[in-house]
Amino acid sequence: MPDRFTRLRHSSLRDLLSGLLMSLVLLGCTYLRKPTGPIPVLEIPAPQQSADRPLVIVLPGRGDDLDDLGRTGIAKAIQKAWPRADVLLAGATLGYYAEGKVQQRLHDEIIGPARARGYKEIWLTGASMGGMGALMYERTYPHDVTGIVLYAPYMGAPSLVREVAAAGGVAKWDPGAEPAAPDADNYQREIWRVVKAWQDPAEAQRIWLVCGDSDRFIDAARLISPLLPPQHFVELKGGHDWDVWDQGAAQVFSRIAH
């Protein structure tokens, strides 16, 4: 394990994020930069301004920063489908996860202030690592946002995905007793516990999922999909990249808008 990880102090949240970092490193994620201030953002106003316009927040995937996120077509895809929506790109890079405060920062620096500015409908979306970040936010602040859109979220080690599949799917899988706090040994199971709650149709109505059919995370996505309304899972041709997620976002937000 690299020295910069071994130097992390292990509170329960630090344990969770230390485990997350190691998992992402094993997946080839090497983009780590110590935060020097608040999460940077880029706001793209809605093409059709209205007093009750919604806000869509986008979290980046592994290795992406705010500039990378701005070069994708995600904001354009969302607003073409939903012209009333403001889009906020949030540069929550891996360093913010390493710091151990990404959920709190999202809440205090982005979502809370957005609500204070008058937004009543707030959607949290994220790709890959950002999808996992959205799930971590939901675990810490349940129902704090209107809904969540996940683009091929990272759902933990392949062995855990296989365990869920071997149990007969998420509905039959038993995550065990809920721990007092997440740590490096249980955080992946806790993210799946969030998913398991989507057996309740009222919970599942808030969730949308996009994944490419050749994405390395497609097995996890297909395990999640039976819990969602049929129109809430979009499987497209392609792999783990923004071209797929841009297309998926256009479909998802077209359905949300109507």
C-alpha cells in the first residue's frame, strides 16, 4: 500500500474511505490530489429559465476533475432532455474522498446552499466513483435529495457482487446486522444495504440507473435493475465511458421531465 494511504488516520469514516481508496487503486484509479479548498463547481444555467427550475448535480468518475467533467457532453445531454434544469458540475475528485469528508462537503458546500437559494427539486448524479459517492451520500443523508441517477456505479469488490448474485439477487441477499459505523471491512456491504432498501417501490421510484452492456460494472448493474421500475434502468451498447453516460442521461432526464 502506498505511503500516502498508510498515513491516513483510521476513524470509522477514514477506515471506510481508506478501503475505498485501496479498492479504486486496484481498479487502476491513480488520480489523487489533496483538496486545497471547497469542492470546485461549474454552474450551467437552464436554457429555459423558470422560478421552479430543478437542479441536477453531477459527480465525476475516477480520474476526472472539474475540467474533464466540463469537457464531457453530460450537461448538454441533461439540458437538451430537460431544458428547465440548471446543471452543477461538482469536482469532487478522489482527494475529497481521501480527506474523509466528501458527504459532509457535498451537503454543506453544495446541496445545503442550493436549497437555501430556493431549489426545491435537487437530483444527485454520479458516474463510476461518483455513483458510489451518490450512494454514500444517500446512506449519510437519506432522502435529502429528490432522486439519484447512477451511471455505472462502482459497487465494491467483484467477490461481493458474486456473493449477491449467488444469493439469488439483492432481494434475497442478507447483508447481516447493520454495524454501528461503516469501516474498511464493511463499507461495501453498507452500500449494497442502501440498494436493498429499494425493494420498497416508493424508494425505487427515486432511483435511475444507466450502464453499458460491455461495462466492467454491468454485472452489478443487472443485479440492481430488478429492484427498479422497468423504465428506470437504461442499458446501452458500450463500455465504461462518458459517451454511454451522456446517451443514458438524455434518456433518463427526458423521462424525468415528463
